[in-house]
Amino acid sequence: MTDYSDKLVLVADDEPGMVAMVGGYLRGQGFQVIEASDGAQAWELAHERLPDLVILDVMMPGMSGWEVCRKIKEAVSLHHTGVIMLTGIGENLNEMTSPLYGADAYLDKPFEFDDLQNRIEETLSARAGSPAEPEPAAEAKKPAKKRAKKASPNQGKLFEEGEAPAAEAAPEAPAESTPVKVAKKAAKAAKKVAKKAAKAAKKVAKKAAKAAKEVATKAAEQIVEAAKPAAKPPKKAAKKVAKKAAKPVKKAAKKTAEKQQAAEPAKKAAKQAAKPAKKAAKKAAKPAKKAAKKAAKPAKKAAKKAAKPAKKAAKPAKKAAKPAKKAAKKAAKPAKKAAKPAKKAAKKAAKPAKKATASASKAPSKKAAKPGKAKGGKGKAKK
């Protein structure tokens, strides 16, 4: 294991939990660690202690991490100091902005300690042997423990609200920094994408409205044609047809009823015989189900962990897609309203056809039942 006891690291973040976690890890690796809760305090400690490495968050109160990085890179006394940007602004934006301010490396939150260790080793090896001016170099050559223990006017004010470092006031923010320009460009691109999506949604809605109108008109025409009254057949011919059609149906109904009655005892016996087998199968399946659930738990946990980065990456796309969805819904409303009259007309046109079919189905069945009764009466008289 490499000896890092002679290396001093400054950790700056406005979240106490992140400072404690990163600082604890670095101390476990043997580094000497000093901590800051905002950008101004980070710059003050860097100027006083001349650390070998600075791990900076970007979004901090007062002076941002980018401004602190720029000041460190401009200071000749800190020419030997490496800077790692540790932030959650997104990998693409981090990759674009960090090199502009002179950062040696960057790492997105959340991160693995192995990745952080790799960035630290790369930065320290790249910065090893970088020259500094004579006067500050003497301070930088002091042991890391002495630089870490050196008194500072704001050392006891870490994470106190409402107090700013007295050594140096935060500089005025620039008129428009590069990250702001990048954000504006990203916003413009998002607007263009949203406009294109809205246009496409309008076209789709128009096509859907046209198709709905065509379908509705065709359906209305078919219903009107079906509703036209057909030529009524003679009453006697209709009776004969109804009788002939009813005979096979009656015979089939009798046969099926007899079969069902004969099969009922066998069904009951089969159900009773199958009950013990079902109970035994359930009991035998319980241990297998429990084992399967236990075996599936680690896979579920691993899947959730693996899905977290994808969910985070998908959030910007979801936000960009919301305006397009709203535009599509608004564009689809006129089509729905236009389709309502056609649906009502179709329903009205269908009512006469339904009535005609209902009356045609009821009339033959009632009339066909009367001759059967008369035949039965005559048979009884003959007996």
C-alpha cells in the first residue's frame, strides 16, 4: 500500500455528510485532511496550507467550485496542487466545464471509492515534480501534518450558518460564465426538440381525425342500408320454415340434457378423488416457493442498484418529453370533439335496425309454439 502520510488533501463541499464520508475515506488511506464548507473558505485554506490535492464540489454558497478551481490554477504558489471536481451536475456537463477551469479530473455523484482512488492517483502522479515559486515552495515542502495543524482564523467555523471567512471576501460573479452559456445552449436545443415534437403530434392528430371521420361515415352508411325494411314473406311460408328449423334444435337439446344428467355423478366422484391430490401438491410446492423467493431477493436488490443510474439518466429525457405530451393531448382534443357527432348519428341510425331484428326474432318463436300445443291436444283425444 502506498504511503500518503506526506500528502495534504483539502475537501470542500456544502453537505456535511459528503465531507465526512470523503474525509473519512482519505484518512483511512493515510492522507492528511482539512475540510471546508463553502467556496470562500476552501480558497482561504488552499492559499494558507498549500495542499497537494483539492477535492471540490461545484454548487457551493458564495464562491462556486469552478471559481475556486480557476483561482487555484492562477496562483503560482499552488502550481503543484491538483484539483478533482466531485459533483452531481451530470457527466456531460461536467466533462464540458471542468477542463475549461483547469481541473485535473472530475467524478460524478454517486461514485465508487475505487473510482475516486484512481482519480487521486492519476492527479498526484501528473502533478508530481511541478515547479513552484521559491517563497511559497518552502511552505509547501513542510510536512503535511504541520500544514494540516496550522491555525486558521475560520478553522472552527466549519458548517456554521451565517458566518463567512474574514480573510478574503467572495469575488463578484462574472457577467456570464461558460457553464451558463452551455446551459443556455442546452435549453435552446430542448426548445427546438419540443417544437418539432409538437408539430409531429399535430400532424398525427389531424390524420387520426380524418381517419375517424371516414370510419364513422362508412359505418353510418352501412347501418342505414341495413335498416331498410326487407320484403315481408308470406305468413304461411314463414310458419313452415320456423317449424322445420325448430325440430332439430329440440332433438339436440333433449340429447344434451340426457348426457349432462348421466355425467353428473361421474363429475362429482372425480372432484372428490382429486381433492387429496391437490392438497398434497400444495404442501409439496410450499418449500419450493419459499426457496425461490429467498433466491430471488439478491437478484432483485442487484437489479434495483443497477437500475438507479439509468433512472437518473432518464430524468432529463422525461422532462424534455413532457411539453410534447401536453401538446399532443391538446392537439388530439379537436379530433375527439369532431368524432362525437358522427358517433351519435351512427347510434341513431342503428336503432331502427335493432328494433326490426328484435321483432323478427320474437314473432316466429311465439307462433311456432302454438301448432305444437294443438297436436298434443289431438293426441290425447285419440287415446
